[in-house]
Amino acid sequence: MVKKKKKVYSTAVLLFGILAPMPIINLFSITMYVWCIMILGMIALVKWVNQGRVKLDKRYDRAFAAVIATWVISCLICAIRMPAKWTSGIGTSFVQLCFLIIVYIFFSQKEKVQYLSYYVKGVYISSIIQMMWGYAQILFDAIGQDLNTIVFRDILQMMGEYATQYQFGRLKVSGLCWNAGNFAPLITFGYIYTKNSYLKIAFLLLGFLSGSRTLMLGLFVGAIIEWILVGKFKATITKKKMIFLAVAIIAVAIVFLTNRDIVFRKVMEIADLLDIKNRVKTEGSANTHLYYLTSIPEITIKNDFISNLFGYGPGCSGYAQSELMNLYVTSDKWSIECDYVNQLWSYGYIGFVVYYYWYLKNLVKTIKIDKKYTALFAAFLFEGLLYNITFNWVLFLVISIFLLAKSRINIFKLDRVCCIGDKK
């Protein structure tokens, strides 16, 4: 019976990790993250009912309890104070938050925290699956077809009009999502987590072919820090590596010679995308992202006292821009595409300080366990400056890493039985 329960927990959490970063896959218009967090929450509730009590770990993180408190307060403020357009979905958001709290309490117990390692493994497997899907998107785009639209709109009918993101008529590789922003933390995590050099090359190459500046720069930051901190040089080159290198060089040469115009155009696109100084001046999107940061002092002055303290509620960070700065006034409810500004106007200055205190406090603890955490979280924090990348599955990944680290479990030294492509 004990083994059966362990199998249920590990399988459920592993599937959660695989499916949660795939929001394009849904059932009754509800994403897999929501389904999985509710299923895990129900498992926890059934367990507590059978036990006749809720078991709370005595070592619980008070900083995270404070974070939860600010989230609940902001949800209530949103429901009470915000106009109807902005309260849309606040009830479902609160239900999701409740299930997240239940799952957190359940798996933070000392005897169950190790199951969170399966979530980490699941996210890693998902990163490989979506990396391959990303290459498939590029190939389909080369022949004038949209893979996500064909599969998820036309065949499975899981999506409405948009299943893929384009910018200036160019594909932004998004994997199993309609938003390329979801791809950035996933591919970055896969790159830093894997020990397989071939997979690292595949992740890195896809990052620079993706058309996403956030992913390119995030991978660059993570790769440089990882190389500085934990880079190892091997003097010996195996026969297998020699063959792989020779094949790769020949393949690159063939592609270059037969498609010189395409290669040069792609190189120029990447160089243009990374020319941030001029992009801010000429590209509306880049200029708007900078404006989100520079407008903070003015919005703070215009805000009322409660909004400055606790924000406008989850998913409502765009309210400050729409109502106070006349930006996207006619748009539906929207969130600012920057982690820091989104956190600030969703949960206010108190929520912002409490959240990043919890984040940085635990980050320091994880770095003491393994230097590779520095590369991972530096990349995440940097990407968050360029876009809003802390999606619900990313938040749960961060929570899982912190809880595992509290029990001295290093995600970079987990048993790799469940992980595709890694060396044992």
C-alpha cells in the first residue's frame, strides 16, 4: 500500500511537471496546469480527511506565508474595489491560489518534499519535448505552414484564432504555447539543467533561432555565468565526439553553401533583434517595455494609498497604465509584460518587497548548495526584466526548488532515471 501511494504521488507530480508548461493543451478551455494543481489538491484533501487532520510542517517558511497573505489581500481588494472588467476571472484565480496553498502545505512536509523532484524532472522532460517541437515549428515555417495552427486549431480545436506568435511577420518560436514568453524560461531551464553537451547545443541553437530576444539574452546570461562558475575543460576528445563534430561541421557547411541568402538574412535578423539601443528608439514594443519601468514614479504619485500598498490584484497590473497613463485604454484586462512591474502593480509595494525578500532569501540558500543555481536564477531574474516570465508553472518550479533545497536536495544531482537524454 505504501509503495502504491508513493507511485501515485511520483507519477502525478511527474505528469504535472511535463504538462504544466504546455498551456496550448487544454480540456474544456482549462489548461493542464489548472487541472493538475486541482487534482494534486484533491489528493491532499482526501489524505487529510482520512487522517482526520491537516499536518503542517513545523519548519514552514514564514516568508512564503507572508507572500501568500499579500496575495490573498490583493485578491480581496480586487474583488471589492476594481471595475467589472478587471474583476473578470478573479474568482477562478482565487480558487487556483487556494489549491496552490493546499499543494504547498502537503508537499512541504518532510516525508513528502522529495516528490517535488519529480516535478523538476517533468519540467525538464517538457523542455526537451518542446525544444523538438520548436525545431518542427521552424521547419514548417520554412515551407510556409504554421504547425501550431494546423494541430491545435484546425485538428484538435483547442485554440481560437491565434495558436502561434508572430512579430513583424516573423515567427517567434513558442513551443506548445501561443506565447513565445512561455518558451524563454523553459528552454533556459532545460539548457542549464542538462548535463548532456549535445542537448546543450540544441537548446542554445534553438534559442538563437527562436526570434525571441528574451530567450536569446537569458540563455546568454545563464550560459556565461554557468561557464564562469562551473565550467570544466576536458583535454580528451572521444571518438564519438569527433564523429559528431565532423558531421556537424559538414552539415553546417552544406546548409551555408546551399542557402547562403537565408543564412545571411537570419544572421542579420538576430543582430537586429539584439541591437537593443536602436530597438528602443525605433520599435514600439521595446520602447513600451522601457516605459513600464520609467513610469513607476509617476504612477506611484497618481496612485491612491491602498493601491500603492497592495496593488490592484492578480492579472490587473495593466490597470495602472490604462486608467492613470491612458495606455491601451480600450483593451480587455491585461498584465504588464515585465515581472517586476507586474508584481509591483498586482500586489503593491508591500507585496513586491515581501515576494522578493522570500525569493532572494531562498536563492542565497540554494546557491550555497550548488553554484549552478546562480546561473539558473540569474537567467530567470534577467528574463523577468525583459518580459513577464514567471508563469504559474515557473512559480511552482521555483517553489519546488526552494523546498527541495531546504531539505538539502540538489536538483542538479537527482537520479536521472526519468530524465531523457542525460548521462547517468
